[in-house]
Amino acid sequence: MSRESEADPTDPTGDAALPGTLPEALRTELIAFRRDLHMHPELGNQEFRTTAAIKERLVRAGLKPRVLAGGTGLICDIGDPAAGDGDGVPVLALRADIDALPIPDTKSDCAYRSKVPDRAHACGHDVHTTVVLGAGLVLADLHRQGRLPRPVRLVFQPAEEVLPGGAADAIEDGALEGVGRIIAVHCDPRVDAGKVGLREGAITSACDRLEIALDGPGGHTARPHLTTDLVTAAARVVTDVPALIGRRVDTRAGLAVTWGRIECGHAPNVIPQHAELSGTVRCLDIEAWRQAPDLVVAAIDEVANLHRAKSEITYVRGVPPVVNDGEVTGLLRDAMVARRGEASVEGTEQSLGGEDFSWYLERVPGAMARLGVRVPGERTVRDLHQGDFDADEHAITVGVELFTASALLDARTRTS
């Protein structure tokens, strides 16, 4: 979906206050680029076509991107920190995630719907990627004109949807070397295109993955007393474990166990010998997140033992909360106000969604903004991780100009 509106040119806080707005020809190109990505989604660590497309466009702009060691994702500097460009202050990094989800694209009236069965950009990563690419192209042009005071790094990261996230691999491959601050956006279908949502402090939650196998002697449903009734045991784990957790940790921590899969049995008159469950553990509070593995495992064992089931638990650590730095959140606010005025910024709540952008913030200060992608006035919310998700492509312009303004304001205000 594409729609454009311009900031008031008479507003002294608007686009005229800073260079680095998005030219019309590039805006059109970026929409086409985003639609191409949307039609060809790739899962985490398989984003070879996506990586090649980003690289080709950056090279064509005279830049020198470097593909990450895993073969997908890349980083690219605009200006050369090692050559002494700028004033020696660590650079600002702009991060995008490039992977898609393993779900079908269910949009029926969309010319650019996914061409790959059971794959879709249903979380907006195609928009994130296009925003960082567009910002990079605009900033590269400013650099050629001698109008970019300090180098900027572009980080196109693979596998955000694969716990514990591709951010760790990007960091290991040098994505944060020489970086002093990092910023990102995430599509938000609850916010109108043309606006961003900002929050200082935690803006997402911790997210871990849980896999459970239950085993015991099965048998005939006529004689359940001679068996370990795994169907009942699995059902009790599903219902009782979240309830137990809710009474063993401060409810303000928002520790939630939610199930996404349960498999048990094959016939109506046979009690099975094996059951499997999987789900997620999400938490608003980082201290409670650190306690979560012990609490959750103990609760599962307790319920399983009550029903004489042997439990094997795989608790996979995922990501901590994204905790936005106050100063960097202020930078995003100032940049958005400079581009589109005070009304373009709204507060946002902490969500229970997980995001591996948090791993970068364990190393350097940074912040993530919620990028509005809802068509203003549209009542139907196309939620994230749903097959009919789409974005108002005006958000691409907004994201590019938010990032270019952030880079310029960062260079103006940060001296150490």
C-alpha cells in the first residue's frame, strides 16, 4: 500500500530544518525494492537473495558493503571511521533485520504478495530493510557532497526470528566495532503511518523458547489406572504451569508461559506413551527473566511428577528486553520533530513481543522506535505475524527521514 503526505513546508521544525529528505525518484525506487522483497521472502540464515539485492544497490551507490561470515546479512560504512573521517567520536549504527516468517501470505488482492509458499514478510522486516537502505543511500549522497559530519554504519542483520537471534552473530562479526550508538525501527500496525511511537526504558519483553517431552507407559483407555495418562498429564501441564508461575513471581514482572504446540496420541482408544509440548516464556522484567528458567522447569517437573510422567525439558534462552536509552530515545524524538513536527510523535507501551535488537543494547546505548504503518482512518488492524499483514508504504519515507535526521543531529550534538 502506498500513500504520501508531506510535512508543512512553512513549519520551521519540518523538513527544511535539515538536509537528507527523500527525493521522489528514490522514494519510488524504494517502494519497488520493498515490494520485490515482499514477493521473495526468505527465512533466517537463508536470506541469500535479499542480501544480494541489498549489496548490489549499495555497490551501485559507490559503497563497499561486507557480507557477514554466515553468507547472509551485511554491514556497510558510509565514510571511513578508520581513516579519520569525522571527529573521532564512535559512529551511529542503523540496524535492519532482513528475514521473513514461515507462514503463508493470505492477502488475496495484492499484486506483490509472496511468491514463495508458506513464507511471508508478515512482521515488516522488508520495510525495515528498505528504510535502512534508503537512509544509507541518502546519507551516502550527503557524504559525497561533504555534508555528512560523521561516518554512519548500516547493519542488515539476518535471522531475527530465530532464537536467540542473528544479532549475536552480527556482533561477533564486528557489527558494533567503533559504534557508539545504534538505532532501529519496528513496524507497528497500531500506529498511523506518518507517526512513530517512542518509549524510554523497556519497550519489548524477554522471550525464551520451551520444548517439553513427556513419557510413560501407555495402554488401553479402558484401563487408565494401569497407565501414565499422558493426555491428562499434558493437559495439566498446559493449564497448571502458567497458574503456578503466576503465584510464584511478582505479577508486575509479567512472566507469562504460553503454549503454541501440543502433540499427543494417534487413536481414540489408546493412551499414548509420548507427548510433546512447546511454547514461549515472556517477561517484562529483566530480573524475573533471569529467574525464569529455574521457576518454569520446577513447575513443569512438579505437575509432571504429580501425574507420574517423566519429563524432559529443553529451555532455550532467547532475548532480553529491548531497553531504550534515554538520550538516544531523545535523539529519535528530536529527529522526528525536526522532520514532521510534535504531532508525529506519540508514546507507546511495553509489549510482550521479543526482539534481538536487545543484544546490541547490552553492548552500546541505543533505542528502537515503533514505526507507524497503519493507513490513517483504517479500522482493520493487520496485526504482526498474520498472513494478511501489510504496511502503508508512506512509512518508508518517514523511516528514511527519521534515520537521516538522527544521523545529522547525532553528529551535531554528540562530542564524546
